[in-house]
Amino acid sequence: MTSATTRDQAEAIIEAVGGPSNVVSLTHCATRLRFELHDASVVDTGAVEQVPGVLGAVPQSGDRFQVVVGGAVQSVYTQITHLPSMAGVGTGQRSDADVKAAARSRARGKVAWLDSVFEYLSDSFRPLLGVLLGASLIIATAAVLDALGVVDFRADDKPATWVFVDAMWRAVFYFLPIMVAYNAAKKLQVDPWLGATVMAAVMTPDFLSLTSAAGTVCTTNDTLGTTACVADVFGLPMQLNEYGGQVFVPLIMVAVLAPVYRALKRIFPENVQMVFVPALSMVVMIPVTAFLLGPLGIWLGSGLGDGLAWLNGNAPIVFAIVIPLLYPFLVPLGLHWPLNALMLVNLNTLGYDFIQGPMGAWNFACFGATAGVLVLSIRDRDSQMRQTATGALAAGLLGGISEPSLYGIHLRFKRIYPRMLVGCLVGGLITGFMGGVDTNAFAFTSLLTIPVFDPMPVYVISIAAAFAVSMLLVIVSDYRTPEQRAEALAARAQVEADLALAGADRSVTVAEADSADPTSSSAGTASAPTTVVAAPVSGEVVPLAESGDPVFSSLALGDGVGIVPSSGEVVAPVAGELLTVADTGHAFGVRTDDGIEVLVHVGIDTVQMAGTGFTVAVTTGQRVAAGDLLATVDLSAVTAAGFATTTLVTVLNSASLTAVTPHAPGVVARGDAVIDIEA
């Protein structure tokens, strides 16, 4: 996507959410733009979803609104914040945490503390999606090379080149506690570098060297093959642990650091806070972490992991079914991060993880449902849904990211979830009956990471089955209700009819025009050039941008005006030949003798009325004078059917003319000029 395209996309999104003046704050996560608006009721959700590259729009409680963009979210966010119209708007006013805190204050109920806990976990991990995904793809590549025999990545004497490759992905997981501490501190409005520093203190070479310090006692568990060391520090016993890759420790540490940090800020005046608050926070929290919170976090993570390991070992089929059936409900709420944290704990304590394998069944069932939607959108020639599903499927199969599918499609159409859950169940059953699937790396479940799962054939069969079942169920039974499908097909039919009207005159070739005899009776006498288009109905003129029809608003059918009619008589806006008269009576195409092509479209989506309430007075090929009656429309019937009566008048070949100038809004009578033309 070029920068110019992204800029156009950014401008279209801002316009659809009500313009810069409606934006209070804008943040983003891995796939979504998160707006806090002054008034969410003015957002044109349909216009947002029509913007190229947008996968979906998600209205939320209060005045919050999310736009699902997918992997390009950072580029779109950057373009929006750099738009001249956005200067000083929605940036530097309230932080992401402030916005969410305000939303919580309006939306939280009796379990607000539980919501806060899960949001704390989610926001501590979400910014790390990019590097975690990057590391998982490096691991997958290494696994493929290992499977092909290029190099043995498990050997102790690997060449330096491959040791360096290991360092590329291990860096993410080893220093993950510092990254999590940074994000968690930022979430709790603590200096994020302070949180990172406290966690880093127990990961330095100096701390690790305590295992060999004088007075340190180490014992070996012959059964487990593990070694535990206790150092004598300040005369107190300190249990020494390897904190690389641990996630519960920084989460607990920052939760304790936050009240300490705030208390110190209340004690010291602002002019000395920079000196004393960080120093005293470190003096207090580094020992507390090393002596108490670190061992507690290790114990907690190991305990939870052991509990799930027990379930996986004693009831593997139950475990393999529960995990994929649970994830579809956890991910949309951001509640899946605790399980993701347990995966990392398992890798550190057991050397492998048993959660990601069954989780793959959920992800591929999700992607299979999206593939089913894509097939139907191609069949139904639904270009908007085809674009949405294609982007979501690419993000899923190549990146293992499910949010574009969930927010862009699945949560919008409730029929998808039951079919997707069947795919989750089938994949989970296969995984359980075939003995389970493990991995020794943290990997996003995508096509590219298949080699990291063991046994790979079992994993491939389970995810393929989950994908195929969900896809086939969606294709066979559709993802829309009969009413939704009929509405979508009718909308497509109207767009195609409108475009057909726009191209109707193409049946008259240039050769035919050149061979026409200007003196013949068929051509008639020369007429004055067309300089105006008259109002076909009486009523109030509105700009096309406010007409309510995205096709006309985009000027794809030429420039012109909309008229909210006050009476149902529709007359010819110019003199000429009727190239097209819709059977439903809702649209008429007229071409003047000097080649001006004018479209009159009565109402929005009125093609769905199938002619009810429309009495047509003309036929295709008939010549009309300006003001001749084209049709009579029962406006009350149109309104009762739930459609807008706005009549659209456009000059189809605007691009080939010197100027097409719509008149300003105002009240007009039939026959009044509403568009000026300069050939």
C-alpha cells in the first residue's frame, strides 16, 4: 500500500467517524484503531466499512468506536495523526489508559475489579504481539531447516552462525519479563522504565553469579534433576531463580510497585521527585522482588502449569476439547492472555508447552469460517465482503492473528459462531484421541509455524479438520440469515443496475455516431447545447455526499445532487432519448442530442420494492422533452417500506465534460435548474 493510498484511507476514516472535531482521542492495538469520540451517534458505520483496507467497524459502549484494519494499523494510525486536519486533535490530550479508564467508569458493574485485572493482563502483553510473532516465525524457519536436515538445532556443538540465529529469537523470550514490566508499569501509570529496571535487576549477570557466591547453598533433586540454590544476603535466605522468560513475576511486581510509587510521589515535593522517587522505589522493590515476589511468581506460574499438566495427563481428551472451545469466547474479550502467559511458564518450567497444540484447532476453525465467507462472497459477487475476508484470511493463515476475522466478520454475523465451534470440537477431539500435541517454542498458530508442533502429522490432521469443517458448514448453510442474504443480494443488484445505467449508452459506438447524417430526420434539427439539468421532482436539494447512498456519494456515477421530494411526480430533467427505463420504475437514463447523459434515481435501495408504488409513464427508446412525466411514485409507500425517498440526479459522463456544477442546497420546484453544465 503506497503512502498516498494510506493517506486517502486515513482521510476517509476520519471523515466517516464525524471529522477531526469529533475525535477526542485515538490509540491503536495490533489490528484496530481505537477512537474515543465526542458523539458516536454521528459515525457512519457503513461508510467506515466501505473504506478500502478496513476489515470492519465495531461500535462500543459510550462514545468509543473501533476500526479493524489488520496488520497495516500502524501505518494508518501514523497517517491519521499526520493529517493537517488532525493537528492538535486526539493526540497529547488523554493517554490510552485515560481513555480506557473513562470508559470503564461508565461501563463497569459489580465485577469492575475483575475487568481491571484482565485488562491489566491484556495491556501488558498486547504491545508485544509484533516481536512475539516475529520470534515465532524465526523459530518456525529454524524448525523447517532442522526437519530438512540443513542443521541440527538441538545439537550442543552447533556452528556459531546457528547459535547466533538462536539468539535472534531467544532474546524476545529471555527478556520478556523486562518488556512485560515496562508495559505493566505504563498501564498502572508508573514510570515504565522504573518497572523495567526493577525486573532487570534480578536478571543481570551479577544476580546470576550469586549461585557461586560464598555462603550460597545449592541442593539437587535427583528425581526431577533440578538444582535449587539459596544465597545468604543481608543475613537472610534468598531463593535464587532463573527469571528469563517468566511473566507472572513482573506482573506481580508492578502491581506492588504502583502503590509504593504513588505513595512516594505524595511524600516528596514535585521539584525533587525525579531524584528520590525512582531511587527509593528501586531500594524498596528490588529486594522485595528478589526475596519475596520473584519466588512467589515462580511458584504461582508453576502451580497453574502443573494443574493444567495434570488435566492434560489424566484427561487429555477433555483438555484437548476444552481449550479450543474456550478460546472463541476469551479472545474477543481479551481474556486469553492468562493462558498465553501459562504457555510461556510451561516452556520455562517443563521445556515444552501442551496448550498451543489444542489451541491451533480453534485458530484454524476460525480461519476456516472466514474461508467459507470468502467463497460465498465470491459466489455472490460481494466485493466488500470479499475484500474483508481476503485480508482477514491472510492475517490468519500467515500470521496466526484471529482478530481481523473475529471483529471484521464473525461477531457481525451470529450464525458463524455455532458453525465455527463445531470445527473447534472436531479439531479438539482429533487432538485428544491421537494423544495430544506439544511444542517446545512459543508460536502463533499459522501455516508457517506448523513445523514446531510435535507430532506434526497429528497437528496437521486436527487443524485441517477444524478448518474444513468450519468452512464447509459456513458454505452449506451460509453465514447470513435469509433476510440478511436477500438484503445483500438486493443491494448488489441495485449497484449493478446503476452501473448498467451508467454504461448503457456505450451500445452506441463512435463509428455509429460518426456515420449519423446530421440532416436526416432521425437526427432532427440541431438543438441548443445543454447547459442545465432541471429538477425532476419538487423538494429540497442536498449534496450527493449527504444523500445516504455510498455509490452516489463516491461520485462513481457522476456529479450531481440529491433532492428530498415533496411530491411523487417525476419528470424528465433534460430533453433527449430514454436509453434505460428500469422495470422497477426507480431509475431512468436520458441522453441529450449533444451527448449529455443524465441519470434519475428515485429513492435509496428502492429496487428492493420491485416496482410496488411506482407507476411508469414512459418506455425505453422514447424521446422526451424536459418536464415530460416519467413516473408517479407513492412516497408514503416508499417510506412505509423503510426506504429513503431521496431522488438522485447525476451527469453520468461528468468526467468528459469541462465542468459539472451542482447548485447549492435549497428548495426547488420541478423544472428549476439544479446542475450547470459546461461542455
